[in-house]
Amino acid sequence: MFADYLFEKSSAEFSDRIILIDQDKLDDKTKYSDYFAARGFRVIRYKDDLHLRLEHDDAVSGNDGKFLLIAGKHSYIPYDVLKRFRSFTASVSNLFPMLNAAAVKEAKKIDYDLLSIAYKSNFSDLRRYRAAGQFISNVVYSRSNIEKYLRIKNDEMHRIAAGARNYKDWFCAANLKAAVDSMAAEYDIEAETDDIHSKFADFILSQYGKLSSVIDRDSPVLVSRAMDYMHYSSDKFVIIVMDGMSEFDWRIISQSFDGIRYEKSDVYAMIPTTTSVSRQCLLSGKYPSRLAEPWNQSRERSEFTECAQSMGYSPEQIGYERGFDADFSAFVKCAAVIINDVDDMVHAQIHGRPGMFNDVGILAKQGKLVKLVKRLLKKGFDVYISSDHGNTPCIGMGRLMKTGVEIETKSRRMLVLKDFADKQALMTKYPVIDFPKYFLNKDFDYLICGAGSSFDARGESIMSHGGITSDEVIVPFIKIKAVKNNG
């Protein structure tokens, strides 16, 4: 909403080179640069003239391509650069001229997407502080405005899902779904988003096995490529694995990251989306078929250590900790921190997405993750935050006992079978999907529960994971560079 409003106001549709003078640091609040990037613009954050010419000469020299230059309020930009670029001031006062800018900036809570929708329908002069404050309280956050936002975003999500052809299309759809689901949960509004799961399942069943060959400079694509990606991107790094954190959960947690410069992309979890499988793949750089113990976590630390050593790190340079109090010596250059809080909330949840919104919101307000990140950044680590899998609402179909291979997992969204006859009987009785064994041991069969169902007590409403919905499979991948956050 805000991003496309800015895109329109800046006339970016009609120019290949745009300078946005971001006077109010709106990109930190709205991530509008992601919108421009999705439309083919290469995003450059302006530091100074020398850096621009040395690192991004093609943007200045007039070579083909689309470039977005984001500059600060007091940046000096040379005349020849200004001549080549269309310049636009991205400020609250310039974008919303009939609205008191101070009231917007000083509001305790402001959603720029909601503000953009409400402002487009406003015909009153709101340049007085009090009038603008009443507009924010009574109109921007009115139920009708929120419902309008949800309809627009929901329609956009369905449009993208209907035409999705590749993994990036589904990244976009998953992020839109999380935006709708989180706001619907916050304001207790019904939103029909889960109907895209069948289309996503079609994509997974036909295309998931091909993702191993995809190389993307913004994301590892599969969690099993994360270690390689981080090793080649950073000289000293920590991966914080937020067990069970979905795109929905990250939208809530990220609200506590004000003042931290980060880049967000997305990554596909390993299927089945259980902790033992996907987290070990993330930390080991292996596919599930190569894990020593794919159905329990007894080898997790050793798998991570072996992976780090294979990359050239000595034992003294490798760290592995659990919890928000994690800390590392000055010798460590490759580390992992495991945080279980979100997954614990998932498996204790009885109130669905509204319950997750409230519980994760409390975690965000506590600021534990932010404090951990800041402490690691000060020690010179590049910090990466990701998840082994997400979570999704389910209704129990009844519990199964001793049906297949006994696995140590809290997830009841999948089964591992050896017996072919049992497989046929289960597929006849339950709405399960025969997963094509991508990256898995071919000696077993893998049955995945359909969207919204699990092998929990019949009729029980729970949150879970293990399946192939976009809620479970597509998870955040956050990059926080020390050099950008240490002043």
C-alpha cells in the first residue's frame, strides 16, 4: 500500500533511475525498497560520492538497468548524478501534504499501509495537529479501513498465487499471506487465506526437487544451503535459529527491530517440516538423506560442528549455544544459537493464530532477541536469523499409534512408512499426500497431512508443523551486517 503509493508519487514507473531523499527514514519503517526491487530496480544505499562511483559506476555511467538510490536527509549528491536521476523527496510532509507530519511521526503506533489507504479517501484539511491525530485514531485504525486493507492484500495474494510460476512468486504470496493473517488476528477479523494451500502443494509436488539447482544472491533458497551462503557472505557470523518461526511470527517480532538495519529474504524449509529434519539440514548443509539421525536431534551439534570444520574453521572458532543469553569468545567466527520459544508457543497453543499473535507479541515486547542481536553485532558478528520451519492451524483427525516408523517429534502432520499395505489403507482413510521423497531416504514412504489437518485428538484445534503448506515451508531469512549497525 505505502510502497506502491510512493512508487506512483515518485513516477518510478516512468524512469529507470530514481533518487529518493528519505528524510524520515521511511524505508526502515516500511521496507519500500523491497517493492522497488521486486519491480526490477537495483537498490543502492547512498553513502557518499566516492563509494557510489567506485562500487556502482554502472548506475552513474548510464548503463542499461533500473536503479533506486536511497539517500539521507543531509546527503550531498553531485550535480552530474542529479542530472542522470529523477529525484523525489520521500518524507511524510511531501507524501501526505494535507496531513500534519508531526502528528504522524509522534503517533505511538502508525501503520503506513493503513495510512496510505485512508489518506487516498480523505478530502479534509488535516494540517492541524489535533485534526491529524483524530484522523489517525478514528479513520486510519477504523475497522472499515482495516477491512479494506485486508481485502486489497488478500486479492493481491490470490492473484499472485493463481499465476505463480516459480519459487520467488511463492515468496511474494507467502509474505502477503502473513501480512493479511497477522492483521486479521490482531483485529479479530476473518480472512480467507488458507485456500491457496492447494496451489502451493501443486508447486511443491512438482517443483520442490528442482530448488537444489537454483542460485540466488539474496537467499540460500533451501535451508540446506544456508551455511554455504553465510560462509561466503561473512568473515564472522552467527546464525540464530528461531525454531518454528513462520513469516506470520516474524512480522510481529520485527516490530521490535526499530533502529536495526537488516535485509529480509525468504527460504524454503526441508520437507517434512519437522525440527529434527529441517534444523539439522540448516546447520549441517546436508539433505535429509545424508543425516545420521534425521528423526531425532541427538547429532545436531556435531552435525553443525562437522559442517563448520569442513569450511575451514578450527574447533576454537566454532560456537553452539541455546537461549537468549548465548555468548561467544573472541576466537569464535562461526556460531549457531538455538531459540525454542516460538516452537514452544506453537505446541502449547489452543487459540490458533490470535493466540500466536498475542504470545509472540509479548516475546517481541520483551526485546530478548533484539538484545541478543545487538550484543553479537557489537562483537563484530554478522547476524543471520532464520527458522527451521513455520506453523499452521490444524484440526485433529484422530491419533495414530505404531503405524509406521516411530519418530521422536512433536509434529503429527506426517508419517514415515515402510509397509506399502499400510500406506494404501491410510491414503484411503485419511486426506494425506504421498510426498515424492525429494532429498529423502528412498527406503521409506512419506505421507503428509493435507492443509488444516493433523493426527491429533479428533476435533482438537492446534497449531502444528511437518506438512507442505506455505505457512510451514516458506520461512524468513534475515541478514544483519555488523558494518551497517555499529556506527
